[in-house]
Amino acid sequence: MQDDLPIRKIIHVDMDAFYASVEQMDNPELKGKPIAVGGSEKRGVVSAASYEARKFGVRSAMSGLQAKRNCPDLIFVRPNFERYHEISKKIRKIFRDYTDLVEPLSLDEAYLDVTENKKGNPSASLIAKEIRERIFKEVGLTASAGISVNKFVAKVASDYNKPNGQKTVNPEEVLEFLEQLDIRKFYGVGKVTAEKMYQLGIFTGKDLKSKTLEYLDENFGKSGRYYYYIVRGIHNSEVKPNRTRKSLAAERTFNENLSSEIFMLEKLDKIAKEVSRRLEKSKVAGKTVTLKIKYSDFTLQTRSKTLPYFVSDKSIILETAKDLLYQEKMNNSVRLLGISMSNLNTEKTKVRLKTEPTKTVSVQLKFEF
């Protein structure tokens, strides 16, 4: 770590198999059984899987058909997002008893900056433990947590002792922790990037750290600089309580593949209506309309158009989506359609300083975690 970087006490709380755990809590008959939320055996995609299902290799984003092949006893449950939102609000209320610096990443995870907290507790580890105990007692679900000096290390650490555990990485332990870590555990390194790193002989954080900035830039483009700094424990991003929404979307997976554009237009009408409703509810508008198309062979295509003005009206969104649909001929049937709005009027121009940290040293700090 660099000696002049701000030392913060950051907790990353991540609920354990959130959607699936809520379903098991609400329906005791599902407890201890392999369940998948979302999709079905024949159609759709798994949104979340219980730990019992994960033992069979069932994962989120997996097709329902493949999930059933992996786990013949798998039980499919339709998602209930209203219920997930309700539970998420209760959990965030607990977070705010400790700090106002809460940055939700999704319904089931968030960063908390407890450097200075409402309880006056100097130990971030004890705060994390108390939060997890309260979530279990007051909500009925288990959560895992990672505690460290910045958001990146805290997020990586929260996955270390899952489920229902926590991991603290003290300031003087950060570099060693990252060096020993499998490259697949680095947040921001996806499956494709991990495979490329393997081919380059990069298997651990230590291997990654041995590469120069120039080498990483050459092989990974803009992401190379990110990898160079995070493996050195350098991640200056603050916990931002009011994260700016960058996009808003709705999509539908169909019971039967659609081959007629007439039927697709009927579906797009409903999707555009839902997108418009969400925009108005969030009191935002956007300029860029993106049409998402997933074909029957699971190939994915997106088509976008940026308008000269902000819109939230359903009719304009629908007309733009129609234009995108007719943009080119489709030679395959369609299993999913989606519309997203981006380039929202919530986004602000950011000025970035070009100064970069250059010196990295290991420092011993008397900082209670």
C-alpha cells in the first residue's frame, strides 16, 4: 500500500444467496432443497441459486435447461422482486444505524464506510459482526462481510468465508493477502480475462504484481492500469451514498420463441411501457435507447440509438425500439427482448486528475480493525 493514501475502514456486506434465501425463508418446504429463482426447466435463465443447488454447479445466468441437467431435483421458483425490495429496505435501515455512508450496489450488497460511525466503535470487524447478527435476528437471513482499508479489498474479502462468515484484512496484511489470491477472485477479472491471464502465466496476485504497467496496458488496454494498482492495494474510490443511476431497463423471456416481427412488436409495446413507468417513477429521462435481442441459439445482440433530447415517454421509446428492430433482418427466432435507457439526465461530467500514485510501500499502522 502507498503511505500517503487515506486509510479508511470499509465494510462490504453481501447477503448469502439472497433471492433463494428469501424464498426458502418464506416457504419452509423449500429449506434445505436445491432451488433456482427465475426461468424454468425449459425457458429462461437462473437469477439466483440456493447453496444446495450450487453444489451441483447451478449458477446465476445459467439456462434453466442446463441447470436442470446439472441438478435433476432442482426446484424452480418465480422471482418476487417486491418482496426482495421489502427485505432489502429493512437491511439498509440496519446499515444506517451505524453510518450514513452506505453505498448500495444492488438489493443484496452494499459498502459501508465506518471510519467514523454512529456507535463510536473503533473496530470495523466488531461492527460487521454486529450488523450480521442483527440481520439474522431481525430479518431472518445470513450475510457475509469483508472488512479492509478500501472498497476493492473489502469486496474480495466478503467472498472469502461465505456463507455466513466474515474476513478482515488489516492494513499491514493487504499486500500479502492480494499476492496469495487466485486471480479469479479479483473483482473485475471475469472469466474471459482470467483465461487470458492464465495463458500469460498469471495465476495469482503475485504473478500479476510482477508485471509492469506497460505490459498490462499492452495486453489488457485500459483495464491494465486498473489491475496494476489494485494488486498493490491502491483503490481510492470513496463510499458514495447517492450513487448515480446510469441506466434503466426491462426485458422479457418468452414461453415460446418468436419468429414473427408482429408478435415481437406486441412484446416491445409492453416492455416500453414498463421502461417508461420505471423512468417516471425514478423521475429521470434518457437519450440512448438500446434494444437487446437474445436468439434461440442464445446468441446476444444489442442495437442502440441516441436521440438529441431526453425522453421518458413510452411512445417515443417504442418507436425508437421499432426502428432498431427493423434495422437489419433477423435470421433466427427470438427468445428474449429488452429495452434499456442510458445517457440519463442524472449523469454529471466528472473532472479526473491525471496524477497517479507511483510509489508503493508496505506500512505498519496502529489502526484497529
